[in-house]
Amino acid sequence: MAGYNHHRYGHAYAPPSSSSSSSPYGYGNGAGPYPPSTGGFGFGSGFGGPAAVVFPAGTHPEVERSFRAADRDGSGGVDERELQGALSDAHHRFSLRTIRLLIFLFSDHRRPESSPPNRMGPAEFVSLWNCLGQWRGIFDRYDRDRSGKIDSDELREALRGLGYAVPPSVIELLIANYNNGVSRRGALDFDNFVECGMVVKGLTEKFKEKDSRYTGSAALTYDSFLSMVIPFIVP
């Protein structure tokens, strides 16, 4: 599967570095706005069971209050509607499509099959909350005109600043996909920007697994391609 023309756009991504990044988001240097990987997608931090409410040490009291307020049935976990309410109060009116992707990315896929599906425990909620705070910083930094939206030029700058040299043709596809099919003069709200950025990051990380020499190209079987892409487009 061909990679980007790195002579024109720069490398599509950087190889991992043993040193920590000077950027608070650490793109291209082994860190980033996601919690450290713990296997698989590994975005979550554990799930204590349907009734356990155990937060990681040092969790801010406001985050704890937000989780408890969202967990309206007292089950010890939040479903997609409860999570949508919690995040919409703090950041923006998140779409259910974005919420479902976030639950997929931040859920601990090692938890027992008996655990309720499509629910997020307190530790996972804290990881997601902290991650969204970092994405908000990225959004505000690249929203140059302070419109409250990220347009195609700002999106290209944001992704490049995070270490992803995405070509203009793909930028237009991203804008159209996350903006109800409007590409020209389209712009992304915060939730769409988060979803777009996480998909680009997640797919790039999966692609890098196949591109061990970091050349920007890799050979993929049809099965590998589908296994890589479908989890991100069908959350």
C-alpha cells in the first residue's frame, strides 16, 4: 500500500525516539495525548466491574464529580448517552458517532466478556477526560481565527504540527467526512476534530506496525487492511 510522497510533503510520520518529546503532546516521539498502550489499542486504564467506582490516585475531584453525575443509575460505569452528557457539559455537544469511537478506543478490551458492553469505567473515564483536555489545547492553538471551528488550512497545520504530513487531497476527504459531506469551506467542531485526529493517529500507528523501516510505504494483505481500518470506521 503506497505511502505519502515524502519528497513533497515530508515523512508521513516520524520513527519512535528513545528521548521524550519537548511537545506536551509528544507526537512522533513515542508519546501523545493517548494514555500509554497496554496491549491492543490499550487506551483504557482498567475496569473495576459494573458496581466498582475506584478512581486512579490523584484524580481531580471535579473529574470524579463529573463521572458520578454522569453515572445516573449508579452502576459504576457510564453508557454512551451518559458519556455524551458528561462531555457535552464540559467541552461541546459531542455526536454519538464520536462517543462510540471514544468508548471503543478507551475501553479495556481485556476485561471479562461478562462486563457490560459499550460502557466506560471510572479509570477509563479519567484517561479520556485528561486526553480531551490535551486535544482542547491543540484545537485552541490551531483555531487561528478563533472561530470555534477548524477549517482545512488549520487542520493541515494541526496535523503537521503533530507529526502527520497529510496531503491536501486527504485533508479535503477528512473535512468532508467529518463535516456532513461538505469539503470546500467546511470546518470541524471540537468533537469532529477529536474524532478526525484520533482516527489519523490510530491508523498511522497501525500502519507503522507494517512499515518497520519507516519509509512511508508498506505491503498489506486484504485481510490486514480491513482489520486495520474497519474498527475505526465502524465503532
